[in-house]
Amino acid sequence: MRTHFCGLVDETLIGQTVTLAGWTDVARNQGGVCFIDLRDHEGIVQVTVELDNAQVFAIAASLGYEDVLQVEGVVRARHAVNDRLRTGKVEVIASAITVLNKAAPLPFHAHENPGEETRLKYRYLDLRRPQMQRMQRTRIRLVQALRRYLDARGFQDIETPILTKATPEGARDFLVPARMHPGEFYALPQSPQLFKQILMVAGFDRYYQIARCFRDEALRADRQLEFTQLDMEFAFVGERDVQDFVEQMIRAIFAEVIDVELAAPFPRMSWAEAMRRYGSDKPDLRIDLELVDVAELVKDCGFAVFTAAAHDAEGRVAALRIPGGASLSRKQIDEYAAHAAKYGSKGLAYIKLSEAGEVASPIAKFFAQERLAALIAHVGAGNGDIVFFGAGGYNTVCDFMGAVRLKAGKDFGLVSDGWRPLWVTDFPMFEWDEQAQRFVALHHPFTAPAVDDIAQLRAHARTAVSRGYDMVLNGNEIGGGSIRIHRPDMQSAVFELLGIGQQEARAKFGFLLDALNYGAPPHGGIAFGIDRIAALMAGTDSIRDVIPFPKTTGAQDLMTDAPSPIPDEQLAELHVQVRGGEK
Amino acid sequence: MRTHFCGLVDETLIGQTVTLAGWTDVARNQGGVCFIDLRDHEGIVQVTVELDNAQVFAIAASLGYEDVLQVEGVVRARHAVNDRLRTGKVEVIASAITVLNKAAPLPFHAHENPGEETRLKYRYLDLRRPQMQRMQRTRIRLVQALRRYLDARGFQDIETPILTKATPEGARDFLVPARMHPGEFYALPQSPQLFKQILMVAGFDRYYQIARCFRDEALRADRQLEFTQLDMEFAFVGERDVQDFVEQMIRAIFAEVIDVELAAPFPRMSWAEAMRRYGSDKPDLRIDLELVDVAELVKDCGFAVFTAAAHDAEGRVAALRIPGGASLSRKQIDEYAAHAAKYGSKGLAYIKLSEAGEVASPIAKFFAQERLAALIAHVGAGNGDIVFFGAGGYNTVCDFMGAVRLKAGKDFGLVSDGWRPLWVTDFPMFEWDEQAQRFVALHHPFTAPAVDDIAQLRAHARTAVSRGYDMVLNGNEIGGGSIRIHRPDMQSAVFELLGIGQQEARAKFGFLLDALNYGAPPHGGIAFGIDRIAALMAGTDSIRDVIPFPKTTGAQDLMTDAPSPIPDEQLAELHVQVRGGEK
């Protein structure tokens, strides 16, 4: 239907007859000449129709936005050169135009942004817009580059099932009624974790997959019900083998896809250090602000919130200095407090130092003059700064002061340009769940502990460190992985510590325990969030911009109108019914 | 953990110290020397431990099958060269052995085939077997080669959703209860059909995806609940553009992956011709047998089954000559009749010609001598042959006589070696469903008819031909596609002919009709069955051999034990319950 792409017609074709096909980007009638901007995925070319070609002119004059055309014509040099277009030196003098499909008046035009609901409902129009085409292509090139990198290095791209077994650990499963097994269900995989471990036991040595994963969780701005990860696993490795390999891969891919050189090597930081300095296990190093521990300086002040936390072995009192923060109004400070409250803060104390050096602070009264001065000096605050204080349980203080740090970084323009990757390592093995009165796995129950000795792990479970690691980039956890447990006795011991009894462990993970028992190599791996990395590369905050057909935060596909009700007869075949619905 | 792979240790390394890691394929103690065949994914190398190295010898002497080892040693030339192994000229004299993981006694050994149930339950052991590794790698290389081919030609690899909308046309959907939308369900896609059409409307021009698809249908030997297809779509094309492109692709991929040259060009055949000559829309051309129409010769015979079909405009009387078939016993002939009955036959008449030329046939009595001779001459039967006859409705006769043809081909060793691809084209647009008293789409409701004129399509719907096409290889439909409808008025007309009312069409496919209305280019595409192509390439009859974790014909994953019952509390969160189960 065409001999050339619109966007690639250039001066090398002058004098030739070409056939093009594409969309009417704009058509305008200018003093007896009709100009059509004809667009395809490669770009736009100007088609010119002169009045003396009456039949073709009549067609051209009646065109509307987005009509689909086939155009035949001769390429000619253009008088008014447009340097912004590859095709800007030429025009196509149309000898024939066929309207392949008329377009009805559009709900919005390519150069508008009509709001996300409308964009998602008419996703095919949204995706036609040049910036959306660019962002989708960034994602496509990312995945292509990753595959090429891994294929060239002996990794095997292996598919794992989508209809699999429910594993009630972790996030909520999506379930699928099994028609052939009344009352039973498949589950969609939260990740291919167990299958990739099984592949290592099966001798595949190096595995990867661009894998669709599913989590039925409340959607936040950066989450989708289904998401895509680069899933990888290596046999016969330690953590540095995995980390070094994928660090080099990520560097190569950033260079290839968006021409960015990432630091070599990535800085490394323990989980404990990241929490202490940044209040986060995925610190955004572009923001040059750090938390400062002040328990020593406040432990005898009269403010009970501070003194209680300062004397609690599991408490923390942390300060964050924001340069220039004295400009915050009372209302703005309240907004910071409200923001901190979302992350568990019960109150956000502060000391403001005016440009003139005057102290304004609701907690100043609890400190003698020189104690206050010492505190201010300790956090390095100067005139014009504000210092926020958080006190309470260690992890809670980290969480909300980390959130305050991020907000301040954005509000005060303290986020530097560029790319700041790092490794976070030495995660705790377990978290203590107060409510359930048991340990939960910080990563997942298959992560190996740093110690090889089961008795030692049992004796020091609360402080045990795992062999997990995260790759962080500009405040995003873009990859997470670990060395896995490969010994069945250690796996059983970890299940036990997590309160998973022997019987339950067999029922849920019997095949894994068997597999570990029949010659499992030491192994480890990592998974990268493709949606997030693509969004970072494309320069957008929303992963929905780099997912071709995303769902809303309300878990709906506005274009196809999913989910939708299903006739009861169809449910009956699947042996289920809607609760409270008719039988 | 290793410096080299076991399977790659060769004479270039003689004298060097290497560290290897792998599985104990065999360990044997032979006159004071211990030999270990150490295996990894690259192959096997012989590790030798001499008695004078007492500590290492003790470890080696205690090894069992599949123990996982790390071995350090020096590579040495071997006395008894084993030419069958790449490593056969060397051995590794072990200076240290570390047992990384002991293996328990195995349920079966690598060189056994314990039956499919056991294989699937212990899939990790099954996949370790060299022939399974080979078959999986054939699949991996197939997918890799396809991606590389398409990436190099401007195709965009684009993901479409797995959680999507139920479309009650076609096969049965898998459903997923939507927690955030009580009483509503997502469906798993039967194919990305509508999304890929939408991508064409969105201007992506060339799309592909290695896509997981789901059909909740009874499993036959060659079907899985979830399967993988290479899904492709092209904008601004006619059928020959698509066919020529993918034909060249398939040829290139067969050459690259299994070094096979397929015919160039593929032969082409209309659906009508394929049915007439082979009784199948996916004829296996390796079998040099054809159906022969004999209605003219039997229309006046006394056998009512023949005469009725011969006088019915929609009937058929077809014969199939099987050379050498006179050797079939009465019991074997009954087996053919039973086989035909599975495909709708009500009886299978035959004429047997003994080596001496004697006729044995239950229908001979209906024919005068010279009529019988004429019939035998018409089908070209000679001494020692058998001729089967089928009579009835046209398509039914095709189906069961086609099945008889395939069985005879196999039974009589008439399936030639090699690869016989072809295109089948000009499929009927509709089939008349007697039960529902309406048309159903032979392909799918988005396939374009050969005629552009709606009135003409309506007037001749029963005989209308579509722009669909299948690629067939050795009797397998390996790819199927079509030019799609791109005009909204034609799409509405086809929905109407299929008995899908305007309201229903809007509810189910409103977004498609809208999309066609807002500037849809002419487009078409195809989808290839990756599992089947991989099985053909790997030389196995079972697609389960080329799927890493397949389900049984009973729709179960025997390794993880999916599907499984789910606690009612968990179902309550999803607003569903098991029918007849407790509330």
C-alpha cells in the first residue's frame, strides 16, 4: 500500500514517484493550494495539492483530522524549508489521493491533553500522540536491549506458568476458578520466584524472563494490578557475582537506551546505614540532606516525647535540617506535620532560625539556652534554616523523617539533576510482627540468612541479617534480590521461625523442599521492575505512561470496561457464585 | 564458585588448575581410583581422585547420584580417550572436593523414563535429563530467533494486558474475581486480538508479542490451558504482504534453529481444494493419498446411503484408496470404522481388492459388474488395495475421510520424511450453526470478507469467502491470520450477520467500533503457535515436552499441586463463594 514511510521521505527521493499511507495530521487550504501534513509512525511529510488537479483537490479540500489516506505523488524540493523535520526539505505533489477510512470528529486532538480518564478511555488516540509514541518506544527499546544483553551472555529465556498455585505468603493472590476441579482455584503468580529456583535445581544455570506478575493490592500511583519484571536467577553464585553482573548490565542498558553513564561502581550501603542517614531503604541520593541522631543531646530535656524515645533501646530521636526552611509559614509547617503523620508520626517538632538568628520553636522552652545552642550546632543549622525533629520507635521515625526529607527535597528544589544508583545490602532477615506475635520475612521466606549455622540463626533471629540486596536509583527500588536458601534443613528452619509449621510447609512448599533435597545448587537472583525503569528512562513520574494499556488506580480498564459482571450461568460452569447473588 | 564449565573443559586447559561446580552424574570406585562424572548444563567431565589423596578420596568414595559438588583440580590428558564427549580427551585430577549439597535417593534416575505423571511431579529432575534440556533449548532458540528477526525489521514488541474483559465469543474464558468491584470479573485473554488491532489504530504500524493466551477448554493431547503464540499485526497491508513476510520469516527461522530448508515459495491451496482433496483444512502433504469424489458413479446404485448423499447438493460421496490396504483384517477395518465414527461417520463402506484381484466388499452387491469396475478404475485402485467410502453431509464426510486418510498414512508407513508447508486461503466467512439457527464466524468476527460491498456480503453470506489464511506444516496449523475489518460500517454488518445485536455489539465491542471510527488503517496479521512449532522442531509429538511446566490433560500442575482449595475467608474478600459450599 506504500513505497515509503511518510517520515522518511527526504531529498534523496526528489523527482521520484512515491506512494505513502498515513493519517491526516492537518489539512489546510491556503490560497488555492491544499497542504496536508501526512503522518505515520516515522513522522510527518507535507503533501501539496494544486488547484489545477481538480479531482484530487476536491478530495484534499474535504479532509478532516485523522482521515486515513493513501497518497501517490512526486517528491519535489520545497521552497520554505522546515529544519525541524527530517522531511522538511521536500514536499510530495499529490497525483492521487485515496481515502482509506474517514475519521469521525475526535473526542480530543493530538496536541491536547484531555485528562487521564479520557486518555485511557480512548487509549488508541492517546497513544497516537508523539510524546506517548516516544515513551512507549523507550520501553520497547529497554526490553529489547535487556534481552539482547542476556541472550549474548548465555541466559536462557524460560517461560513459567501464569495459572499456578495460591501461596498465601506475601501479597493477596488473584484467583481463577478451575472448571475441571470444582471448588478449586488457580492463582496468578506474584512472581516466578519458586519456578526460577526450581529451574536452577533443574540445571538451567542462568535464567531470565520478562515476566508478568500480579498482586491484588490497593493501587497507589506507582502500582498496577499486573506489572512486568525482568526476573533472573543464577546457579553457583554468591551475592557479589549477581550484583556485579547486573550492575554492569544496568550501566550498559542506560548507556544504550538513553545515553546515560551511571557511576561505576555503584556506591554500596547497608540497610542500617540507609535507614540511619536517610530514613529509607531506598534513599534518593540526589537530595543532599541527612538525618542526624540527637538522642544524646535531648535525653534530659523536659520534653517527654523526646526523653522517652531517647531512653528506649528501640527508639530514635532524629533531626533533619532544611537549609532555607525558615521561610516556611505556619500553614506550610502544618502540611509537613500532616505529611509525616501519614507515615506514622504523632507530631513533628521544629526549630526555626530566622535570617536574623532568632529562634522560633514550640520546643525551645524545654531546653536551657546553651543546650539549645548545642543542639542547633550539632545538626549544623544556620540562620534561615528549619530543623524538624522526629521521636518514637526507630523504624517509625525513619519512615516519617524519610518522608519529610523527600518532601523538603522537592519543595526546596534540592533534588539535583542526574542519576544516583546505589546498592542497599544487609537487610534484616525478619521483622517482628507485634500484632501476630511472630516473625515475618522482610524479603521472602526463601532468602538465605548471612549465617550458615541453623542454631546461630535461631539464637539471634531478631538481629539476623539476610543475603538480600536492592538496587536503588533516584529513590526508587528498581531491583531486588537475594541469595536463596539451597539446603532443605535451613529452609525448614526458616519456615519454622516464620511460624509456618511442618505440615503447612509441606502443603504449600513441599515441592520446593523436595527439590532442595534432590541436588539443589547454591543459587541467587534478582528481579527488576521494568515499568519503573522505563518510566525513569522516559522521564515520566507515572508508570501508566509506559504501559500500553494500564488500569486506573480504581483497577479498571476504561477502554474495554473491565472488570464487568458475568452471567450466573457462566459462573455456574466454574462452580462459583457471587456472594449474596442469586443461586 | 567456578572458573570453567564442566562440559567445556578440553585439551587447551591441560596443565591448568580449574574449579568446577556441578552434579555427580556417576561416581565409581575402580581399583583404588575414584571416577566422578561431573555434570553441568554444558556437559560432563571426568574427575579422577587417586587413593593417595586420602581426604579427598574419602569424600569421593561416599558420593551419591546428583550430589552437588565444587571440585578443584588440574586438567590432565587422558589415557583412554572418549571421542563422544567434548571433554573426552582430558580428566581433572581433584585436589579438593566440597559437597555443596547432598542429594537424597532420587525417585528416578536421569537415564530412566518413569512415565509422565512422575516426570511432571518431579519436573526439576525430568528437566535435568539431556534430551529434555535439548528440547527446552530448541524452544528457547526458536523464540530468540523470532525476536531477533522481528526486532531487526522494525516490529515493536508491545505488551497487552492479562487481566482484561470477558468476551463471550469463541472459547470459554478464565475469569478472575475483582476484589475492588464486587460481583465483577476480569477475564484472561484468549488472544491479544482486539488489543493488537487497537495498536494499529494507535499508529504502531508493526507489532509483535510472544503472548500468553488462555482457553478454558477440554484438554486434548496437543492443547494446554495456557499457551504461547507469536502474535503479529501489520498496518496498511493486504494478505500477500503478511503472507510473504511471515513465510520468509518461518523459512529463515527453520534454517537458523534446526538447519532445515523449507520450500520456497510455500504451495498455496484454497480451503475448498484442501477439503476436497484431503478432507482437512490443515492437510498433511507428507501423505500422498487423496480423496476422490465418486457421487457421479454411485448416484444410481442401490445403496441408499450413497444415493441420498450423491443427490444432496450439500452432500458428498468420497473414496480413499489405500495402496496395500487389502492386508487389513476384518478387525482392523472395524478399527477404521470406529476411528471414522469419532469424526461423525455413520459407517465406512469399503472395497477390498485381493492380490489376486478378487473383490471383497459389503457394497459390491449394489453395483453391476461394469459399474463396480468403473468405480474401481476411477479411484485408481489395483490389486492389493482397499478403498474406503464415506457418504453424508459435505463437511462431515471431509472430516472423517480426512481422519481415515491420516490413520492410513501412519498405519501403512506412507508419511514421507521432511517438511511440507503450505498456505490454506479463501476460508468461508461463516458457518451455519443448525442448532442456534444462525451464522458463526469460521475464524473470528473481526476477519474481513473478500467483498468490500456490504449489500453483496449480506446477499451471499452463506458462500462468502473471508480474507483469512492459515499456515500449515505437516498437518499442523502452525499459524492463522487474516486481514481485519477496518471500516465501522462493515464491522457492524458482520456483527449483525452473526446475530450480535447493536446493543450487544456496543456493550462488548464498543471500544473497537469507536476505534474503527476514529481513523483506523487497513490492517491484518497472524498468530503462530510457539508450543507446536517448538515441538515440531524438537521432534516430539507432545507440546508438553517443550513447555517447561506444563499441565496434565486433567488441567493440573502435578509439581505445585495446582489448582487447590482456597479458604472461604479469602473467597469472601473477592465477593465469591463456591457453589454449594458454605456461606
